[in-house]
Amino acid sequence: MPLNITVLPASTQAGRETIRALLANKDPPNIQAIYRDTSKAPSDFTSHDNFKAVKGDVSADTGLDFSDSDAVFYIPPPTYDGTDSTEHGTNMANNIKAALQKSSKVKRLLILSAMGAQHDKGIGMLSINHVTDKILEGSVAEVVMVKPGFFMESWASSLETVEAEEPYYESFITPEDHKLVMVSLDDVGKVCAEQLLNTGNSLPSNPHSFNLLGPQGYSAVDIQAVLEEVTGKKPKIKLIQPEKLSEFFGQHVPEQYATEMAEMTAACLPGGLIAPEMEKEDGSVRGSTELVDVLRKAAAGEKRERSGAL
Ligand SMILES: NC(=O)c1ccc[n+]([C@@H]2O[C@H](COP(=O)([O-])OP(=O)(O)OC[C@H]3O[C@@H](n4cnc5c(N)ncnc54)[C@H](OP(=O)(O)O)[C@@H]3O)[C@@H](O)[C@H]2O)c1
């Protein structure tokens, strides 16, 4: 009998890639994917017999039915609606816990966490992961927490600025030769799928938590070289110094979250609270995808979109 696995929110980056990896397995499990808006489920998922999109919202506590699930993958989503991040994370984790308590079938809970999530302060937005891990540890027989590095795909937006008349890209990784731990979403999906398919097999500890890294770290200078390799253009690096991080993130998210993002980023840079544990090899899992492959794929996707092929 195939396993029944619930993924929520299924529209998260990690949720989407894990579903992709599960469906590509030779014996795919049955997947219940919870979306706030089920029309966002990709057609290559909805066309698969083992995939079912279900409407649900983890913060509003709707549609969280795990009664037929052997395993649940929960990715705590961030919010930008003005709610305090710790409060938002606590509310969602309590909703997940209550839904798990209503189901006696769930054996394994996989949580997407983050390096540094064990700290109760000084980690900015990762407070969502801190409260999630605390509230959900011990909630079912097998709890696994995967702590990935920075998602490599985040640099895909730099492909646009490299197209500017004077090519440039913005990097918050300082100093410019400091290598930050990163991992591709493809590797995140594969490792999370493997953890879910291992439901019922014993864990080295409970909860079992491990860092997920890519094959190597990348500095601002390394990213510049990769962008040049992919596009043929050498961008100037606009380095965002630590004291300018809040202002930088403030261009993309409301001020309250920009401050949290700045604190989280500074904690990952040399001298920061999380930095020492980021390179920890002990018990870590390494993916194999390099940044150049991720950005080549993103660039090819952009080209196809521009030519109207998508
Ligand atoms: N990004 C990284 O580099 C990274 C690295 C390590 C760990 N993490 C962890 O990964 C987790 C996800 O972070 P992310 O920034 O990468 O987010 P993300 O995967 O981009 O997820 C955001 C999506 O979640 C969905 N969502 C939000 N609130 C929801 C709700 N109440 N109910 C249902 N769906 C909801 C939204 O999709 P719709 O609008 O389509 O509903 C939204 O697009 C966080 O816990 C983060 O700490 C991230």
C-alpha cells in the first residue's frame, strides 16, 4: 500500500519541490496537497493520479484534516500582513498540533526548519521556526526537522539586473569573500521526499534534526562569477553592508519585517549568532546541485517566457 502524505502549505517553494520529487518516485505515495487557493496547483501535479489538491489555510485553521495521513510535511510560511512573526508562527503551529491530535494515523511529521532555530532571540524572522519546532516536537511518534541553507534560487532575480545597461547585482553577503551556506530547492525536495518515504523506519534520535547544505558555500564574488558564466556579462557587485540591511529589505517588505530580515541575515554573517553552526558537518546532509546549474535553469526559463514558449 502506498503511503498517504500531506504537504502544507503546498504552494511554498519547499512544498512544491518535495511534491515534485515524491511524484517522480518509482512508487509514488498518495499526496494530499493543501493550498489556500487550489487553482495554484501546477498542471503537471493535478494530472497525476496520486495527487489531490485540497483547500486549506494553516493560519485560519481551515481544511487541516490529517485523518488519512501516514506522514505530514509542514513548512511554516512567513507573513507580511502586519502580524508579529512569533505570534503568527505560534498560532499556525498550534493549529497543526491540534490537527495532529485529532488523527491517530500520522506517524511522522517532517518540519522545514532553519539553522539557528534553536535560539529564542537574535534570529529575526526565524522566530517562526523556533516556536514551530518547540510546539511540535513530540507531537507524533517520529518528528524530523530539516534545516536547509539559503535557497540558491533566490539569486535568480539577479539575472534581471545583470541585463541592465551597466550590469550589476546586489549582495547582502559580506565581506565579499565570505562563503554562505546554500542549497538548491531540487536538493531540498529530494531530501524531504526521502525523509517522508522513510516513515515508520526508526530515527537516530527523536526529534531528529539535521542541516541540509549544497556541495559548497558561495561568496558575493563567487556569485558574480556564476552570473558571468551563465549570462556572459560580468556584473558589478553592489554590496549591502550590515548597517544598511534593514533599508535594503525595506524596499521589498514592510518595515517591521525588514528589521527581522536584517537581524536574521546579520546572524548568518561572520561574527553572527548562527554563523558558527552553518558549516557544521556533523550529521549534515549535502545535496549535489551547484549554483551554476540552478541559474542556468532559471535563465533558460526566462528566455522561454520572453519568447512566449511558456
Ligand atoms: N527561503 C530560504 O532561503 C529558506 C532557507 C531555509 C529555511 N527556510 C524556511 O522555509 C520556510 C518558508 O519560507 P519561504 O520564505 O521560502 O516561503 P515560501 O516557500 O516562499 O512560502 C510562501 C508561500 O506560503 C503560502 N502561504 C502563506 N501563508 C499561508 C497560509 N496561512 N496558509 C496556506 N498557505 C500559506 C503562500 O502561498 P499562496 O499565496 O499561494 O497561498 C506563499 O506564497 C520558512 O519557515 C523559512 O524560515 C527558508
